[in-house]
Amino acid sequence: MILDGTFLHRPKSIVVLMDGESNAIISGIYGISENSEKQLIEFLLPLKERGLFPRSCTVDGNPQAIRVLRTLWPDIIIQRCV
């Protein structure tokens, strides 16, 4: 899976989760801060509770996102994009 965020109107951002194989959008949300661990957990935890168990995730190196991913899925492989 791929997790990325972008700021449209600071301090709010769009955070999107995408299937890396099919390029399908798994989920997305506007109005959170991609730098907030609490908000990222609130976004990702319901997906985990519905059965999302990714093997790996590509991220841009955001330390908060990496921490949240490892908290929710301790065995996940993290790949940083360049």
C-alpha cells in the first residue's frame, strides 16, 4: 500500500491510502494533518478493524506516519520513496 498526504490549504491536508498493486484508492480524508499521529491513527484504525493488514507500505519518510504504521502493524515493511 502507499500512504501519502499533501497540503492544499495549510494546516489541513489530504491523506490518501492506495493499493500499490491495483492503484485503487483504499481510503482518503481531507481536513487532517498528516503530521498528527492522533489523526493518522483515527484515519487508519477503522481500516485495520475492518481487516486491512498490509505487508508493506511506501511513504515519503514522514516520521509520524512511519510511527503510526508500525504501531498499528508491527511487522509491516516500510519503504521510503525518493
